[in-house]
Amino acid sequence: MVKMSDVALKANVSTATVSRVLHSPETVKEQTRQKVLNAIKELNYQPNILARQLRKNETKTILVVVPNIMNTVFLGIIEGIEAEASKNQYKVLLGNTNNDVKKEYGLIDLLKQKQTDGMILFSARLEEDILHELSEQYPIVLTADFIDGLKVPTVSIDNISSSRKAVLHLISLGHTRIAHISGPLSNSSARDRFKGYEQALYQHSMEVGSMLVQEGDYSLESGYNQMRKLLALEKMPTAVFAANDEMAIGAIKAAKEHGLNIPQDLAIVGFDNIHFSSIFEPRLTTIAQPLFKMGQLSMKLLLAQINGSVSEKTQYILESELIIRDSCGGKE
Amino acid sequence: MVKMSDVALKANVSTATVSRVLHSPETVKEQTRQKVLNAIKELNYQPNILARQLRKNETKTILVVVPNIMNTVFLGIIEGIEAEASKNQYKVLLGNTNNDVKKEYGLIDLLKQKQTDGMILFSARLEEDILHELSEQYPIVLTADFIDGLKVPTVSIDNISSSRKAVLHLISLGHTRIAHISGPLSNSSARDRFKGYEQALYQHSMEVGSMLVQEGDYSLESGYNQMRKLLALEKMPTAVFAANDEMAIGAIKAAKEHGLNIPQDLAIVGFDNIHFSSIFEPRLTTIAQPLFKMGQLSMKLLLAQINGSVSEKTQYILESELIIRDSCGGKE
DNA sequence: ATGAAAGCGCTAACAC
DNA sequence: GTGTTAGCGCTTTCAT
């Protein structure tokens, strides 16, 4: 391993000068600089970043904590994070918790041990106090998930208004018996999507029938199963809003099996705009989150914190978009 | 930041002893160890890993270079890598190249700068010489892709025999006019899948008609477009083998639009067994790669290299599996 | 414009 | 069983 002192020796200068050539070349006389540059080239010198990091106490690395790598929604955000990070010469460390809170705590040690300069969390399942405390000591951003009043910089969409928008769309198409297949209600986003559903109904003085709301777990199977419950109802709904696309697809499968035509007999709206929502038949009407942008913004906010600026605004809400396709009959 | 010397002071021992308590507690007298442990707890000491890394010249971090984060096939492998890595207290750094070879070269610097202990590549698009040279200097494993004769440890399936298996399945169902929608032939896996197709036909003394082979680019759209070409043929194929599921789905869409029923009028086999292949209608018959296992094995091989063992066998071929579903009519 | 030297926090060889 | 001490390779202050 050729090191800085080797370069210094070869160029007949001190290591300080080599270091200067690397970081503030303008402070070094042209001639000296050339000598050093040549030596670097000849020796094929690669600085040892570890040493620099120790000296400067920074790693140029951030940690992304994901509950589940295989979730394409998270991946869209990670893509944005990665793009912004590499633009700023930051690396991203991937921490997959597999929905295991213990693993989450383990990953936090990376922060404490100064192995990463900051952390982006995809879910707020740590105890709130701990999260607050951490956030005071280290740069942290929460994305995709949202907790009201949480004093941790957060990037998300407004799940309530987004799902309200989805349900209002159904109402505008004339539906009056609208069911909801929710996500797991232990999850704050799932609760918010449920709230949006309620708000849309209230707004039109419709009742929220308890039978019309079934709790799923975001899996296709749960969409299928909950839909079957809805299909067994005496008064079947004419439309259903599913809290994510996977469940919407599961619901459609159940409805088709039941002999129903989508959207003629039953309208369905999903949430997330996953890749397959436009491939599946019927193509799904759904809510799209600006995933890449969310990732970018999260990373920007994290960098701002790392660089010492304390921003006032802690919760950033990005706009979602209702994508109208075929699963609820379009605008007639 | 409380450091080791603080702990040493508090416990009335030397830093060496503190270090020992942390790494080989059995060499320290019970009583002393307790003193140190207490001091650590009281001061809430977190070791500075950066310093340790500098000293030991290891990072306990490996780099994964992916052409495209959003590809679920790669993700399945990453999941396996991550699991094995964290089991061994290794962290994984994510490098997304977005199919940009320049970015790939950039990421290699992380290796050279000792910022990661090793690297797992998902595609062999670097020049072979460079790859070899790197592989001699640093721990490297190639996965998902395969280049014949490459002297870099590789984990993959046998694309040739896998696709031969797929096509033989079609032949066993009585098909004699079997078309192939290939991946981009600049890609070695795509070439291998093509070869397997040829071999299956040769094996049954069938001709490989040039019109029956269309080159796609692994995208759904290309599957759709190439299928339309096949549908326009005078003598239409009765079966098609697509080099991946996305193209298979595109092909099915084109066929359906053309008024064909799958599998009655046309049998289709895909490759990859992506999540959606079992959801789409008809459910896709396809080849499944053992992604998680591939990831695990890749990481194991990398760790072996990092820990200095030089294994003989450089190319590891795992078994793929033909998953028979509905898109080609099952075994009749 | 350049060099000398201290030190980032830790580990490990050596000494006792 | 424990302490002393010399670095790991770099950055940066201070002096010249």
C-alpha cells in the first residue's frame, strides 16, 4: 500500500503539501503541485480514506433502514436517495430489518459508533421517545411513514388527503356503497388511509358502515380474503377502495371469481401505483406517490442536517397523484 | 465523545485492558473486567469503529454493485447477500450503476481506497482484463451473470440448461413450431438462454428458423412488439419461449389482443419467476432461480476470500426450477 | 508557499 | 494479568 509519505518522499515535499495538493491545490505553487501530481500518478497512489475519516470524524456514508427490501415502494424511494447521495459523494449503507425491531436497534449502533453520518428511516416503529432522543443527537430523516407531531424531519405524502381523493373519485362516479380494505391498522399510514376514506364519505354525508371496512395486511391474499367477505354481504358494495395495489389486485381476483366484471359490476381503486398496476387487467386506478422525489428530498434534508443547518420545517408533505385507469370505469 | 481512555481512567486501568475486555474478555481477571464493564456502562461508551478500522485495516463492509435497483431479480439476490452479511457482522454498501459503466468504475475506487473489504458484482460488463486484474488484488464475486472461462468466482444458474429445460417442456407438450423472444444478445445471459433454446430444438432435430427468433431487451414492451412480429408470420408459432417474464407478459398481451387464447392457441413460457408471474392471468409457467441462495452463497464466497482462503472452484452453478403453471397448458 | 509535528481513537507487540 | 508504547495514514495548526 503506497501512502502519502511515499508520495511526499518521491516529490521531495512534506506530507502536508501532498495533502494540500489533494484538498486545496490553489494554495500550492504550480511547480510543486506538478511534482506532487506526477509522484501520485507514478506511484498510483490512492488515499486511505479510513485515515482521513478518523481524522475528520466523518464517513461520507449514510444508513438507510428499510423494513423490507423487496417492497417496490421503498425501492423507488431508495433510488432517489441513492441518486442524491452519490451526487454528493455520499455512499449508502443498506440495512434491512425484515420488520424486526430488534434489528432496527442494532442498526442504530452504526450511528452511535460514528460509522455513518446520518440515517434515513422508512418506518417509525421505534418508541417515539427514543426516536426523538436520537434525532437530537444525530442527523435523522423519516420517510414514507408519518407520525403526527413527531419532531423528526419527515418526508411523506398526505395519506389522508390522498385516499380522500381516491374515494371522492369513486363518489364522483356515482358510487354510494363504497367499501374499504384497509392496511394493518397498527400502522400509521394505514390508519391515515382509512381516515381519508372516512372523511370522503362524511363530506358527502354518507355513513361509514362497519361491515364495509375490512382490515387487511397489505398482502394480495388479504385483499382477496377481505373481498370475499365483502362479496358475501347482503348489500354488496358497488366500489371498493383498497389501501394498496396488491390488495386491490387480490380483491379484483376475488370479484372476478365471483363472476363480477370490473369495472362494470364493481369499481376498485388501489394505492401506490406499483409497476404491475398498469399491466394487470383491468389496469388499476390508483394513487401514485412521487417516490424518487421523496428519496431525493429525504437525502437533501439529511445532508442539510449533517452540514449543520437546523431547518424549522420538520414535516415535508409531497403531492400524490390520482392515476385514472380502467378499474373503476373512468369519467363517465 | 467519550473514548477508551476515559473508560480506562474511570476504571483505573490502561486502555489496553479496556480493549482486551472488549475483544478477549477471557484474558482479563473477572474483577477487573467488571470494573471496566461498569465504567463502560456508566459513561455510555461507544467504541469508535473508525479508529479500529484504521488500525486493523478492515471495514467490515462489502460493496454490492447493481445495474438497476428496481429489478426484483437482483433484489432477491441482494436479500440473500444482506442476510448472510449481517449474520457475519458485515454491512452492505449499495452501489447503483443505472447501467452506466462509468459509475461502475467509480465504485471500484471504494475497493482500492480500502473503504470496503470486498465487492459483489451483478454484471460482468467491465473489460475482462480489468476484472481479472481486480480479482487478483481484491476479494470479488460475480453473481447473476456468467462469463465462460472467467477466472472470477461466480455464482449463477446454468442459463443454457435452464432454458433448454423450458423449451423441452414445450416440446413434450407436442409443440413443434416454437419461437423465442430473446434478451439483448449483447448480454451473456441472454445469449445463453438463446443457446438453450437452440439446443432443445436440435436435440429433437428441429430447425431453428431465423424468423422464429426475435431479439427483445427484457422489457415488457419489447416482448409485446416482438410478439406482434411473430403473430404476423405466415406460419405462426404454436409456442413461444421468452427470455424473461416481463417479455412473456408483453407477449401474452399482444397475443390476447390478436384474439388468441392462452394457452389453447399459444403456449408461453417465461423466465425468472417474478412475483407477478403467479398473479398475472394466465399464471406464467417459468423458470425460477434460487435468488436468496445465490445471494447467500455469493456472500459466503466473498467472506472466504476476505478471510484469505483461496478456493479452487471458481464457478458455482445452482439449480433452477421449472415452475409449471397455466400459460402453456400443463401436462396433458 | 512549505514544513514540522501533534494527534484523531484504537490495537497489539512487548515488557513486566 | 496488566501496562507501556508505537504506530495505522491522514489533516491541520503553527512556525518559518
